[in-house]
Amino acid sequence: MRARGVEVAVVGPGTYRGFGGSEGIAASFRRRPWRAPLVLLSMGAAVRRAGRDADLIHAHWLASILVVPLAWRPVVLTLHGSGSAGRFEDLQLISRRPRLARMLLRRARVVIAVSEQLAEAAGRVGARDVRWIPNGVEIPAEVGVEADPPEVLFVGRLSPEKGIHELVEAARGLNLVVAGDGPLRPLVPGALGFVPHEEVERLLVRAAVVVLPSHREGLPMVLLEAMAHGRAVVATPVGGIPSLVEDGRTGLLVPSGDALALRDAIDRLLADPELRRRLGEAARERVTELCSWERVVDETLAAYESARR
């Protein structure tokens, strides 16, 4: 955005008090709900300060709309649908409280959804101008060479909604590489823990197969990055994943919670280098078409212009 001449001020963790540290704001609210009013007040004050000279506010996640109107600026709202948010997850809020969701969504002049599923849900409850704009991803200039022996890679939080139990069961005896941390770390003693993004990039370059056996998702960045690197992916048809992964064409989809199907898909890919190559090439083409930063920035700037009218 700055490269396009847009002045950007970011209001995020650290600019307001009570964020809750590395556990994240949703987990912080679940554990200490009595802090929510103070945190929301602190957020609202930070938004007002940053928004004094702004032309518009770009808010993220449906719940954030509670504090954004205090800045008295046009609002663009992005729905992410992150599975780790639990009860605060966008799609769950829309499904469980449609009237409340409609009231909140109507405060935004433009609603951006990172998946088609979220866009359809927002439209059903009465959002005014809904646009599907996926997350943006850097497209590497070249596709790397797989490690030998082939590696199966998982990147993400080691928590139940990510399908870690199924992953561990399905990957027994395989050359599994896990980058991430979380409450289920004891199930994966060889996990690398949280690693810098540069290390994730290196792992993606080496991987033969990237797996995402999630039970809930928005549009996971590791999926976009794996596809951008031309890697064959095995994922579950949850959240925004089916918007990008077409079974048998740009990856393989397996039922959520089915460790046997997950293992079968992984084995199929490991046994067929040509299939991995074909799916990886189609995945890279798909994500380049929809998620390149050039397209995402163009679409977002168009949303900003509409919101300012």
C-alpha cells in the first residue's frame, strides 16, 4: 500500500493495553473475560488517535467493528474466519447471531471476505458491498528442489482445530517435518517450535507434500505459500480452502478428522512424483492468478475508493 502512495498507520498489539501476550486476544478474553471492557476501551482510544487524520479505517475481524465507529471515519471491514478465534470467529458469529452480525456488518461501507464462504455468509445477513479478496502472497521466482528423501511438512499452531491428532496418526513412519508450537506439542516431540518466516520459506522449498488437516480455517497463509512454491498440498475442505484447492487439480482434499484418508492421500503423492509436479504447477498457477500482491492491492484500493464515496 505504501508503495502505491497510501499513508498507513497500523493499530495493533502494543498500541493498546491488555492484548494478552502471545496467546492472542481471543484466548485472552476466554481466560480473563473481565478484562474485555478495559481492552475494548483501550482499543477504541488507539483507533481514535490513529484515525484523526485518516480518510478511512480498515478493520479486521467482525468483532473489531465494535471499536472502529468511535473514529467517525468510513470503514472497510475484512473478515478472516480464523479457526483459532473460537466463539469470536467471523463465520460462527454470523451463523449464531445473524441479527447482531447484520447490525455490525452494516456499519462497514465495504466488506472484504478472504474466502467465498465468508463472502456468501456476509451477503446473506445483509452486508452492503461484499467483495471476495483473498490474502496476498509473494510468488517466488522459481520452484525449489525437493529434499531426498521426500519430506512431509506441516506448519501451524499445534492445537486441536488444526487436526494435530489426525496428523500424528496419519504420518507414523513418514519423514514428517513440523514447524509450530501450541498445547499439543507433547504429541509431536520432534516439532521445531515456532520458526522465523525465512525458515518456513526454506522448509517449503524442500517439501514434497504440505499437509493442512484443519477442522476450522479462514484462508491459511501456509496454504497460499505452499501453492506459490509449487508444492502439492493435502488439505481439508474447510473455510476458504476449497476456493483455491480443487481436488485432483490443484491439490488433494480429504474429510476433516479422517486420519486414514489423510494417510492415503499422502502415500499417493509420495509414490507419484509426476502427480506432485502436476498438482504443484496447477496450484502455483491458481494462487498467482488470485492471490498475487498486485491483484490483492488493486482490489483493496478499489474497495477503499468505493468506501470514500
